[in-house]
Amino acid sequence: IMQTLKGVRHLMTSATMKQAVTEFNMPVPWGEIRGKVWGPDHGRPILCLHGWADNCGTFNTLIPLLPKEWKCVAVDMAGHGLSSHRPPGVFYSFPAYVADIRRVIGALQWKRFSIIGHSMGGNVAGMFSALYPEMVESVVLLDSYGFLPTDAKELHTVIRQGFEGMLEFEKKKDEKKEKVYTYENALMRLLAANPTLSEQSAHILLERGLAQVEGGVVFTRDFRINLKNVVRDTLPSLHYFTIITGLLHSFYCKLHFTTPAEEGFEKMFSEPQQKTFTSTLLLGYKDQSGMVVNVPGDHHVHLNTPETVAQLITDFLQKEAPSHSTAEDTQAAKL
């Protein structure tokens, strides 16, 4: 099995990495945040944030198609990939991810940077940009709206489910051993749970998504990420939309990729009330000089067929390249 994992890693390295890539590692109070770095230390800083249950490997095929002079740092968010799990009894939430990203930016010594976020990573990017607008030059949202609200009528139910889910998880964790898979079975499980992934893309995500143990492999992600998020924003009220409109003004600029409704993230927001929210956001992005681009593909289009979005991202970020940045602003810390 170890040879299989090494073989897959070698295959993915040869097929997707056209430039030098180094490993990112920084300490946090509960362990470490891991990731990957492409590009020169002095390059334009780009932070790449993956989606839920994925890892920073989701950018393996896209980043090599972006300008080589950019410095792209893709992180495994807490509980994902090779990054440490949060301490026992702690919930995963968007504010906590934002705090993690603030730690990463501090370690990199970046003053101004751009963000490319996929799915959940786009929602983290949205919240971070609203809280720290002076630090963010541009935001690219890949099949994401930048915010993920909950219907206020469902709020109490969802929070309760989160609490009960954590208690049940902790009880079962003490009673059950971690499930061990063969590599082939782990691959089959990942593909079954993510029908938008190609088999090649699944291999890429498993590079950081599996760990070797006696008798096989285990998934590296913290299964607490499957629990209901107990820190929620609410959806339906004029007051909420007013707040969102204000948050949109905090963005310097943004590019939003949304894939066809039948294939992408948009199908999760099919209810009329949800459509009202997403339409308001998309109009807000356009009104703030942002771009909304529909591309053919599915939720993982950036990983499965990166050439579909690579040039769009490059053109947008080069067009929006700030003229006011200084060498000190873009100088990254040695990793």
C-alpha cells in the first residue's frame, strides 16, 4: 500500500507540477497548519483556500497554469489534509477558519494579497475579506457565493443538531476504532461521496487525504467537519440583506465563477427564498465592479478541467493588479 501511495504521488507530481513546489508548515496552538507553495518569494501573493472535506491538492492542476511569477500558497485548513485536527470538544466554524487564515497571513508577513477560494474556501474568503478589507486586493470565488447563510426558521434546529451530533460523535469515537481501508477502497469511497470528481482528481486529493497505518490507510480529515456548524448566519430578512450589501462594499474587487445550476454548487440553493439571496449577492458583486462568469463544468471544474478557468483567473487578477503595492507589501517570508 505504501508503494501504491508513493506511486500515485509520483504520478501526480510529474503530471501536474511544472514548477518547484515546497511544503508550507506553521505552528498553531493545537498543532500545525500545512500547505504547499508555488512561485518565488517575491512574487505576487495569492492565497488559495480549498472546499469542504477537500485539501490544498485541489489546486494542483490549476496553479501550474497561472503565471509563474505569482507566489501561490494553498493551505490545508484545520481538520483537512495534513493540517492538525482541532482539540477535542471544539466545533469547526467559518469564524474559526478566518482566524486560522489570519494566523497564516501573519506568518507569511503579507500586508496585501489576493484570494482564490473554492466552495467552502470561498465562504471563508468572503468573511475574511469583509473583516479585513484593507488586506485583500482581489477575491476569486470558484463555485461559491462568498457567504453561506441559514434560514432563520431552521436556526435553532440546526444548532441543536450540531450539539447532539458532537455528543454522539464523542461517544462513538470512544467505542469504535478508526476504520482502515485499502487504497482502492478509499478511492472508491471518495468517488462515491463526490460524483463531481474525476478519478484522476480523486487520486490527487488522496495524496494528502490518506495516512499510512498498520494494515492499510485511514482518511486524514477530522470527521467532526461533518457535524452541523453551530455558528451560523441567517438568511431571510431585509436587515440581513442590508448587512450583506454593506459587506460587499468592503470587497476591493471580486470574480465569481458559478457553474451551471444542474451541475454546480448553485443547485443547493434552489428554493425561491434561497434564490432571492443568491441573486442579491450576484447583483451586488456586479454592482461593485465584480465579474460573474458562468463556465461549463461541475463543482470541481477547477481541478478536473483547470484550463476552463485558468485564463479567466489570470486575466482578471492581472487586470486588477494593484498599482499601489510596494515591494514590502508583496515580499513573503522565507518558508
